Amino acid sequence: MTRDHIGPERRTLLRIALGLGTATAVHLAVADPASTPSRPARTAGTPPAGAAGPPANVRGRPSPYRLDPMTAGTPARFRPARPPVRTRPFEHLPDLGHSMVLSFDDGPDPLYTPDILATLREHRVRAMFFVCGEMADGNPDLLREMADDGHVVGNHSWSHPLIPKLSRPAIRDELGRTSDVVERVLGAPPLWYRAPYGAWNRNSFEIGAELGMEPMAWTVDTLDWKEPGTGTIVRRVLDGAAPGVVVLSHDAGGDRSQSVAALRRYLPRLLEAGYRITVPHRV
């Protein structure tokens, strides 16, 4: 059983989350990829099924390729104002124009995240990575690689629990510890967070806002955690493609070899169709 698979409780919580709808507008800017020469994509064998295991340290790989940081030109340790307490997460970002957002949850995982980063780098696009604190803590070099390539690093809790089942102190610990790891490694805390299983409650909205984060859900769920086949994942992304869409995939939490292979297929097709793949930038 993967961390994304639970029974009737999950279905009930997802219905609650979906019933919340789309959050009210927030002032966002599009962070465009920089025109920077790409480095060769990382070549790796297909990871064995079910190979995702406990966090492991990985060696850093210095690279001449870097996207311009989204905070370029801003004062050191710039932090946007604390956001309002939302009553629902963002699911769709119409302010981004003819663009889409790709997002990946549960990592960073040394088996799958490097291949996803390599594909994004090859096509010079940015994505959002909602990391689990226990994974980020064990793989700081991958966290740095995400940031160095210009990706948005978000908070996905420490251990991927069902948030509505937790007390306020426990929620604060799950979110706060993860933000602390991100800030320690990258020099700034995350500005976005995503509830595991898409299960939100008022306590999580309040605590997330106190920590300076906006809640981000998704528009298109690839359901890649079910391992439906690479072709099915590709079809779900392409069928759901539209301006402002946020796509949910995973780079950890189980065998993500299908997710890695699917990204290699659907990303160039989205670009050929005229979509910009970008990330929201809070201003």
C-alpha cells in the first residue's frame, strides 16, 4: 500500500476537499524560464519496481546550468506579506495566461527526482515540488538542485499524515518542521503548501497562513500513484490540458518509474501545443 492509497476515509476527505472549489484570486506573476543553455539530461536505468525506500543522502552534482532565481533583484531574505487565511486551496491559476503548472509531491527521492529534474532541465521549464520534510531532510542536495534550477519548493508536511485527524500542535509540527528544513537548506522558507491526500481543514489553513504559506491543490490528478501505465498518465495530462491548469504527479512515495517516463512524453507535447510551463510567483 502506498502512502497515497487509503480507503473510504480518503474518498470522504477528497470529496470534502473538492467541494471547497477554487480559492479566491491572489496576485500572481508568471516566472518565465530563462534563456540559458541546458546541460545534458541525466541518463539512468529504470528503477526497479517498489524500489523507493527510506531517505538517503545523494552527492551534489555542480552544474553550469541554472535558471535565474525568481527572487533575483530582491533584498536578501525577502518575504512576502503573510497571506490571508483561506477557506479553500487554489486549484486553478487563470492569471498565468496560456500556461500550465506541473507539480510533484512526496519527494525528493534519489531514485526518481533526478530524472524528473533532468527532463525539466532539458526543456528549460520550471515546476513546483511539494516536499515531505523527512525526505527533504535526508536529501538536501536534491533540494538545492530544485532551487538552483528555479523550481518552487513547497511544503507537503513532514510525514504525509491525514491532517484533519491531527491536533493543532501536531499540524503546526508537521508544517513547521518541514518549513524549517527548507529554510535551513535553501535560506528561505516555502511560500506554498499542499495538504497530503488533498485533505484540508480550517486549522491547516490558519497554521499555513501563520507560517507565510498559500494553499495549493490541483486541477488535473494523474493518479500516477496507482501505477496505471505510462500511456494512461500521458493521456490524463493531455486530456486535461488548459490554460491555468495545475497538474498533480509524484516523484516519491512508491514506484514512480511510470511518472518519470510519462513526463518525458507529455512535456514536449504540451510545449508543441503552445503551452508555457511555468510556476506562480507571489508578489
